Amino acid sequence: MNHPSRRRFLKTAAGAAAVTLGQQALAQPKPPKHIPGLAEVPPDPAVARKKWTPVSDRKVRVGIVGYGVCKWGAAFGFQDHPNVEVVAVSDLFPDRCAALARACRCSKTYPSLEELVKDDTIEAVFVATDAPSHARHAIEVLNHGKHVAVAVPAVWGNLEDAERLLETVKRTGLKYMMFETSVYRADCFAMRQIYQAGGFGPIVYAEGEYYHYITGDFPSYKGWRTGSPPLWYPTHSTAYYVAVTGGYFTAVSCVGHQPPFPLYRNANNPYKNPFNDEVALMETDQGGCARISMVRSVQGYHAETGRVYGRKGSYYNGRYHGTLKKLPEVTRPPLPPGVRPGGHGGSHGHLTEEFIRAILEDRQPLIDVVMALHMTVCGIVAHQSALRDGERLPIPHYSL
């Protein structure tokens, strides 16, 4: 391959995207103070018309850990699921722990995850802690004989953690699921259904995009978000290929953008990271390519979205265009009574339902450890590529 040509192409494409979005941002008001994507959406009428059928009357005994800035611990509706009993909750901060207990209608609390996992009455744990702790905490839960669901990403900038997590899931045989919200957004769900029905054929090109304005200094436990590499948090974007096809990326070339924010001048942050935006061109297991981006420097614009273009059909602008004459069922499955769809496009409730149903049916959840790592690790390698001026680098492949 002609690597210099690839670099020129990537820099030209990234520059054009930045100009277009910058022009859009000039006409937009400043972003709201609340965090984009968290707002709950009303129930989808097409989903609400479906009847939920339970697979068991058993209640899975769940522990929940983490109630930080985003308050994820109570945001996914475990406390409202008819097949769940929230047994105990935990947060390192006593006031947050008490608030989480109230939100989950639970009386038992623990001062840390390490204490909660010793509770033999708990069979599954939802980990909503800081991203740098996700892999360590998931491994701790699994090693105590409990199924685990975890907020994104699966690992934080560390390929060795990915190997340790995979080994632990294999050794314990327990359920692991990453709660990537894009997987159950309406468009991504529809794409997956159409792909499985043969409506796209091999994917030639895909796009996954995450636009979230952050200057670099964002509230987080021990400042873990401050100055963090953009594509260490890639899963809202990578889901638009990995979760659609069940596939993975094989290699990447990435460029970064350095904004005029103090944290990025001379990489003046804990990560020594000069970029607030990264755009990657990733090669896929099907021989195609995907443009994956995490853009944080554009005010007034927020999106978590993507598109796929295959030999037999494509999905863009919320519609299928292709040769498939009769579409499969593309609306999301029904939710249990009392479980709200939640934020991130109404994906929250569906993630909880999938995790609990996987336990009850004794099967792998959709976003298992392999899919989680394929969504996450490619972003770690992409950042390495950006630091090397777009050098093409191979991406590890995982399997159970």
C-alpha cells in the first residue's frame, strides 16, 4: 500500500469534515448544560404494541456499583425489571451510595465493589464505575463467581487488560456483557436485522460517528476523562460495523486533530495526548473499510450514528436502499412491563433485558466479551496510529 497517499487522503477527509461541522456549529447555540444522549426518550409505539413474553418467573439477584456524574447505576432500569431483584448497591462516596440505594429501592449497601462481590446472595453485578477500572472490576466480579455487565468501554487503553479479561471469561464460563448503547439504537438494530437477512451482502464501506463536545476538562472520578485519547472511547462508533455484522477490524490508519485548548498544547494532560478528535480508516474482516470517528471539538452538534454500504444494499438516512424485497422485522423487541426505554435513543432498557434474558436462557449475550473487545481495542490501536502520523497498524482479533 502507498502509506503516504493514505495519510494525505485521511488528512484531507478529516479536514473537510472539520470544516463542514465547523460551519454547522457557527449557526448552532452552545450545547446544553446536561450531558447529551442521557435524556430519556418516549416509548417507541412500534415496540410498545408488541407483547413481552417472559422466559421465566425467576428473579436474578443483582448488585449494582457506581453512581457518578452520569448516574449510570440506576439509569438502565434493573430495579424495574420483573426478573430482577436488586440485592445490594455500592459507591465509594457514601452520599452517592445512599442515593443509588434510594433510586434502586434497595436497603443493603457496601462501601466498595470489592466488598459487594463477597455477598453470596448476589449472582450478577452491573459495573458502572470509571472507565479505567472496568476491566479490573469485571475480572473481580467474575472471579467471585458472578455474571457481569459493564459500562463502556471494555478496557481502557491497555491491550494486556483485554487478554486478561478474555482469559477470565473463558476460565469462569460466566456471562459477560458490555452495555454499548448504539447496539440497541433503532437504526443500528434495524441494520443488524437486515444484514442477517442478507439485505446488504458483504459490507464494502461503513461509517461510525460520535460527536460530543468536550474541551478536555470533564467531571470524572480522579479526572480520568481529562485529556483522554478520543478513540479510547470508540464503541458508540464502532458498533455500527461490529454489532451490525458480528465482525471485526483487522488494521487501522488514523489521524488526530489538536484543538487550541490548553490541555492539548504540548500534550499537557495526564495521558500525554495531543488530540481531542480522531478519525480512523479501518480495514474490516470482509475486505472492506470503515471510517470511525470521535469528534469532541465541535460545539452545538451531538450525534451517535452510522451507515453501512454493501454490495446488495445500504442503510443511510434512516432507510434501507437495496435489493431485498421484503424486510425482516426491524423494530426493537418488546420491553417488560415497567421497564422504560431510557436514554441514548431508548437503548437502556433493551440492554438490561438482553443481559437478564441471557442469564435466564443460559446463552451468550449479544455484546459478549469478544464483541466488546472488537469494539474497544481497535480504538486503542487507532490512537497509537495517530501518534505515529497515520501509520497503518494491525488490530488484534479475539475469539472464545
